[in-house]
Amino acid sequence: MISEDTYQVPDIYQRIKASFTPEAPLVAEVPGSKSITSRALLLATLSQGGSTLRGALFSSDSRHFLKCVQDLGFETKVSEKERTVTVEGLGGPLPTASARQYVGSAGTAARFLTAYLGLSHGVFYMDASEQMRKRPMAPLLDCLKQLGCQVFYLPAHEQGHFPFFLRGHGFKQNQITVNIDHSSQFLSALLIVSCLCPQDFTIHVEGTHGMAYIDLTLRMMEQFGVCVKRPDPNTFVTEAGQHYRAQEYRIEPDASAACYFYAMCPLLNLPVQVRQIHFDSLQGDVAFLRLLEQMGCTAQDTPEGILLLPPKAGVFQGITADMSACSDQAITLAAIAPFAQSPTTITGIGHIRFQESDRLTAMATELTKMGIRCESSENSITIYPGAPAPSLVETYDDHRMAMGFSLTGLRAGGIVIRDPGCCRKTFENYFEVLEQLIQKMTGET
């Protein structure tokens, strides 16, 4: 039962209807991609003329981003029912030279808007939720200062974090080096606004985290009309004189959200299909399905969406996986790992300590509370097979902890999720959708 404070996950493993066969899979539908919606909003703002975004995500994060765009003075038309947003872009310039921006807990809004405003002309006050105030901003702010922006912090507030003032003077130089060990969003933000530089702009990169998201950024920039050259893996060059084109843009369903349902395939031994999720997606998290294949599943990309078939005999194996390219799914894999036949090791995830929560510590803590043996390091975690004991799962105001560990409860009795409402950040009706699917799987109402 869903309440404001908790969600009791029903253990349905022994009650799934036998009718779920490859001919009749569990079919799910997910909202629009958060990553694509965020990038499309900024790209539409930077384009000249009206862009209509179709299939947009409406969640806490995307509403904060949209409100910031509106507070800057951009004209918008919004229909949540039709899932559309129209933005009248000005081709780069801002409608105002002064504004207050509150990004909530939206990391993309925090990083993307900070780069745009810091490299524009004007004075802007930037603030965020308590959660976002704890997340790192220094690598991006240091870059902006080197490029000519002045950054002022309020007394008694930590430097390198929200809140702060930006006084932008445009681009005062045409190259920068950015460290992305804590977030690839720093690089994405600088890439998107790089075409505003009056000269060819070069970005040198330190770190390799999250390059799938950088590929997404580059592909979307190209779709809107700006191409970036990459003379070597750590260098990005945007030639001057390019401009974004306003357009009608279709946003893909959220592959990150789809992964929770695909993880039910090996977990519950049933075929799963998520509508309009395909391997040619712009989103890097489709790589998670390849990991499920390594565990024993079989994937078929059909016109309706990828169909994932469970392992033979209903038994799946643990794997060793570098998840640096799809780290948002580290919790998802950790949540089903106790039911594998062998240990699972997840590597390349040290940076997730700096996301909505210290995710590496959080998942180790919650699995240990369930009696599951874990071994973690700065950059990895190993999870051993075991039967999870009843537990109240702390979610740390982190939507991925809530959604990920709901999977554990589907096969282990007594798992309760604290604060299920934290999912409003990206998938506000996740638990309602989950309940509907549980009814389909069990035939119960």
C-alpha cells in the first residue's frame, strides 16, 4: 500500500500468473526522458524562434527547469496533458540582464543554466534545494571564472556550492579545461553554450566519467544544428558562427525509467517489454539491457520496443560490470544482485557518491541491513547472493534508491520503502504504475 511516508512492496514472486509468456509479455510504458527533456529545453531557449518539444517529461526536476526558463523571460506554452512545451528562443541572448533562479534538486538545470547565465551578460542569483546545495559545482564555477564570469558567495555559505551570484561578461577567452570526475554535466553544460563564443571554442577534459551522456549532448546539439569536432577523445572544438535551429522535437521515452521494469525480467522470470525503447536510443542507459543479457536474458528489438526474455530455467548469474557509462542503473543492478547465483561486482561508480545521495554508501548500507553481504571500495561494490531479510529502506531523498529497491521487495517479503514520494523528481507516478503492473502479473485487484 502506498502512503505519503512508506510503500510496502508486495512479494509477488510466487504469485505471478503463468500466462506471462514470450507471446504475452509484461508491457510497461514510461514517461519522456529527463536527460533529453532538460537538454531540449536549453537548446530550444538558445535557438532562434519557436521550438515545440513533444513527449516532454513533467516531473519535479523538469518543472524547476521550465520555471527557470520562464523566470528569465522566455515565452512558453505548456500542456502537461499533451506533454508538450513550446519555447520562443532568441538565438542566444537573454530577455533580461537580471533574474533570480531556483533550480530545486535538478542537477541538469543547476549545471546547464549556470553555464548559460555565467557566459551571458548580466547579474543572476542562483539557489537550490538543500540536497542540491550539497552537490559539487566548483569545477564548473572555476571554469566560468576563468572564462570571465565573476562568482560571489553569500556569507556563511560554502564556496563551490549553491547559493551564489553570477556576473556574466560573455566569453573572455576561447578555451578551457574542465574536470568531470564528479559530474559529466559540467562538460555538457559548457558544450551546449559553446556556440555563443565569438571565436572557435576548445574544451579540454580531465576524467572519463559519463561519456554516454556527453554523446547524448553532442547528438542533440547536432540535431539542433551545431556540430562539435573531436580531434582526440579529450578535446572538443566548436567552430564559431554556428547557430541552433528552432524545430519540432520528439523526446524519447526515458530509458533510465525503463530499466526498472526490464530488471523484473530476470528477477521475476518473466518477459518484459517497454514501449518504444530501442537499442538505437540516444540514451546511454540502454546499455543496462546488455548487462541483463550477460546475466542470462535474451533481448529482441521489435517495432513496439525491446522485448527482454528471462534466463533459461529462471536462473540468472552474477556478473562483473563497469557501469561508468550507465551509472544511474548501479542501484538497479545492486537491488537484484542478491538473487543471482554468483556474486556481482559493479565498478566505475566512484562518482555516484556525489549525486542525489552518496549512492555507493547508501546501497551498501541498505543491503547490509537486509543481511546481504557487501564489500565496497571507493569505486566499486561486490554483492553476494543471499535471501534479503525484512527491512525499512531509507531512500535518502534519492529517487533511484526508492525505485531500485522496490525491485528487491518484489521477491523478498517485508521490504518497505520510506518516502516513496521522492520519485516525483523524475517519475512521479512510479509506484502507481508499479501497482498496476503488479495487478496484471498476479491477476489480483
